[in-house]
Amino acid sequence: MKTIVCIKQVPDTAEVRINPETNTLMRDGVPSIINPYDMHAIEAGLYIKEKTGGSVTVLTMGPPQAEDALRYAISMGVDDAVLLTDRAFAGSDTCATAYILSKAIERLGVDIIICGKQAIDGDTAQVGPEIAEFLDMPHIAYIRKFDDIKDNSIVVQRLMDEGYDVVESSLPVLLTVVRELNDPRMPSLKGKIAAKKAEVKKMSASDIGAGEDDIGLKGSPTQVRDIFAPGTTKDRKILEGAAEEQVDLLLKELTELKCL
Amino acid sequence: MFIRIQKDKCSGCETCIDSCPYDAIVMKDGKAEINELCQICSVCLSVCPEGAIAAIEEDSDKKEKGQGAGVWVFAEHRDGRLADVSLELLGVGGMLAEKRGAELSAVLFGSTEKEAEELIKWGADRVYHCTAEIFSRFNDEAYSRLLSDLIRQYRPEIVLAGATPAGRSFIPRVAARLRTGLTADCTSLDIDSETGNLLQVRPAFGGNIMAAILCPHTRPQMATVRPRVMKRSEYDSGRKGAIIQVTADNITSRTNVIETVKEVSGVALNLQEANIIVAGGRGTDGQKGFDLLFELAGVLDASVAASRAAVDEGWIPYRHQVGQTGKTVGPKLYIACGISGAVQHLVGMQSSDIIVAINKNPDAPIFNVANYCIPGDLFEIVPMLTKKLKEVKGL
């Protein structure tokens, strides 16, 4: 089984803030991590390899420093790594990103593609299903359990609103995974040595045959017009005084609003 | 549109460099220059003291516009009932259609004629309804193929769906197939009065930042909408509209749902349907704090929720968690006790009708979103509130 795991290097979002005066991101000193959901995707790739044999390739699109994320994946046991890096990729939205990844996957060849359910910076959950569409491949989102993996088909459980579905798909297929699926392993000593030695394959726009109209800003249908800090409530009342006064005031207000 | 710096006006002061969230402005030969990282976010337009930064409109901005008409919403249903999110989509979709002077249509896959008629009573002018067997269960490939085909045929200018597990799974396929823009998990939608474009607002970076997104060049403009954020449409039992039966002759799928298993914990359901929620955070200081909250909840017939901090401490199970990585709730009354109000929590409860916050720290961010702010000690205030409510209710 040939598995490709798509990962993303993201800022540790809990620490990203917006400067209320300039309305811009304050990114200084925010560490980069592998998107946490993608750690479960890597573990899923390793699980499939242990079950069925074959290989696991980790793939990312990003600036040259995204190589760090790929090397970490190798230290966990992934066989090889591909970095899609090109200035022409900059500014890609989910549609252009999915197109670029799909062109690379087309060249690499694959039986199973695995992505985390979403990245914690954008939270869109769109790139996975969009890759599947570009490759004309079925996909199953929000996998929480593998029931069966055969040569030509797979049975998994996917998380839904009110429970889960047991879903069967032919191969090749794209899966997106949730945290409940597994516990990502720690890198082994052997893995760490391999990660140091490993050669990370780099691919550019021309290597994957992507046209300039389909990538970067030009290939992105959506545009960010503005960013701003989450708002504050305007009609707020501060209830001052001793505890008993505060409680009485609150009860009076809530009774008037028929909230109780 | 693109952004350009007028070199003759640029004084080289570098003010704009720090304003750019994308590192897209660089200095070259003493003048600022915009590179390919520019996302056209327009933040820099207002910062230049010389007024040297300008937004340039291109002719292609008009490309493909005017070809589409109407607002569509994708209606989900569960067990023969329209899902709440469908009615919320009709609410916001109706507002957008009115501003565009266009019709509001709903697309319904599976389900019965009865639900199609209900959609009209809830505000749809037209319903595109397909009852083919393959749609009896949610199926990504079949759903995305037929919806894409219908969009190609009727060319709506806006298509909305719920940011539910199903919507967030199959709608991206539709957008990729049509090569158009899709904005995930929107919390606010409006029409830009100047351009007529759909203005889509969504949280990003874990809710720390809100982003306004446009899809100016391609149609339809597509968005998934977070459940429980938009107001429902009004129900009118006398409303009339057209139901268009759609066939799906060549639609097949390579995936197959073998079994659907329901697994709803009582609390999750309660939290999302609760009229009143009493929630606790790190300030509850453990079990004894939550005991007080459960007592208050008992008197109010409320459900108990928690912030991630309290869940991570192990004071209360995960199924009570509200926020980015927990549930999104929208009760009539949300009483936040000892919750500081990290944005990750706020995005999960901000749409509550009335928010009361009790916190020792008068500068806690929770007070920014609260309607009633009570700076004080929850260990004093919560038991007092419980006692007085008992008196009022004669318990």
C-alpha cells in the first residue's frame, strides 16, 4: 500500500494575537508546530504500513523552513518526504493549495491519502476534500476508526453529528482523520538519526506541471479583504456593589427580560 | 483589484512595512514595494502618511459577474425533519436575496415532499428536490456531483450550506469542481454595498482573529455557515413557492454507507438545546466550585457547561466543554462563572442571547462580550443567587 500523508506547518495558534491599534497579526516569537491533527494523520499512515506493508510518504507545501516539519515526520518512522516550495505558490487559498498538492500526488502515485481533519490556523477543513475532487477520487472525512483495510477497499468509521457512519470505499481514497483515531507515537532514536540523514525531495511549480493561472494569488478565488479582532458587546452593564446588591440587580434585570 | 505603491509619493518611511500581516511589503532602493505575498487585505491602505498606497481596480473585476442569479441554500434533514441549520440558512439567505433583489431557493436531497413544502413555508421561493435512492443517506460523491450539476444549470450567485460534518465534507468538492471560492464556517454574511459581492466573516487562528473574505471574480460565491449563529427565518403556513423535481440518472458513488450508528450523550444534546446554561472555568477551583454551579443549574432548570481549562484540569468531563474544540451553544441565558474568556471559549458561546459573567478579575476578557458584568467572587455570588432564586420560585 502506498500512502501519502499531507501535513502543514502552522503557528501555535493559541499564541497568535491581533494588535488592536494597527489591526495586524502579532506573530513575533510564535513557534511553528506540525498541525496537531496532522500528527494523527502521520500515525494513521504508519499504522497502515504496519498492517499492509508498503510505504508512507509525507508531503507539505510551504516555505523552505517547512522542511523541519517533514524531518520530524521522518523521525516518527515515515519513509520519505516531499517539500513543495516555490515563490509562485505564495498567497494560495484552499482551492489553489489543493490543486498544487493534487498535481504533486498525481506524479508520486498513491493508494491512500491521509490528511488531518483541518489545520488549526485556518480551520477550514477544505483542502482534503478538494484534493480528492481534483484527483477524481472518493474521500471520507472525520475518520475515527479503521475497521478493515483490504487490497482494493477500506472500511472505516466516520464521525457525524449524532454518532458515526460505517463507510466502505474503493481505493484509491482520501481520508481525513480526527484526534480520537489514535495516539501519535514519539520519535525513536533510530528515527531521529534517519531524520538527520534523510534527503527531502523538493518540487517546484514547473516540477509538478502547475500553470501560473492555477496557483498562488492568481489561482485563488477567495481574497482576504480585512482582518480584525473579535468584537465587544456594546450594551453591557456592570453591576457594582456588595455581592447581595449585585445579585438583586441581576435578578431584577433578568426578570424584566423574562430570562428566568 | 490589486494594491500598488506610487513610487513618486513614497517617502521611504517604512510605516507600511509593519502594518502588513503577510510580509508583503519590502524596501527596494529606498522605496516600499509590494511583493507576491500580498493578499489584498487592504490593511496598508490607511497607514501611509503620504497616501502613496492605492487599490487599483482591474477590468477583470467585472469578469463573469451578472451571469448568476439568486441565492441558494443546501437544506439538511435528520429523521424526516429539517435540521435547524437549514432554517438558519433560510434566515440569512433570505436577507441576502432581498438585498440582491433575487430569489431564495433551497436544495433538498432525499427526504420527502413534505419537507420540500416546509422549506417554502420557511421562506424558500423554489425548492430543487431529488428523491433518488442514492440520496437516502449522506454520500459525498453523489451529493457533490448533483449539486455541481444543478449550479452549472441554474447559475445561482450565492450558495450556502451548514458548517456541519456533512456540509464541511462535501461542499469543498463542489467548490473545487466548479473552481470557485468557498469560505468555511462563517459567523456573519452580508452584501458589500459598493460591489454587490458577498462579504463573508469567519474566525481564523483559533478564533483569535476575524477575517472578512471576498470571492470577487468567480461565481457562485460559496460559504458554509456555523450552526446556531444565524437567526431562523419566519414560518408562514400560507406561503407559496415552486417545487422542482430533479432526477439523478448518471450519479454513482465509490463510497457506500454500510451502517449509521447514533451515539448522542444526554449532555451534548442538553447543552445544545438548553435555554439556560451555567458554565464554569478555572475560577471554580475544582469540584467544590462545580457543586455550586450544579446547584444553581438545578434551580434554573439549566445545563452545566465548562471551559477547556476546567476540562483539562479534570474537574468535569469533556462532553461539557464549550468552545472552539468543544460544543457551540446559543441559549437564551449563559452564566459564565470564573471563566476568563479566552477567544477559543467565546467563539462557542458568543451567540447566546444574554450573557452574564461573574469573575474576580474586572479586566477579564469575558466582560467584553457579557451583557451583565459582575466583578466579584463566584463563591459568594453563586450561592447567594441560588438562595434568592429559591425564594422567588418558592422552593
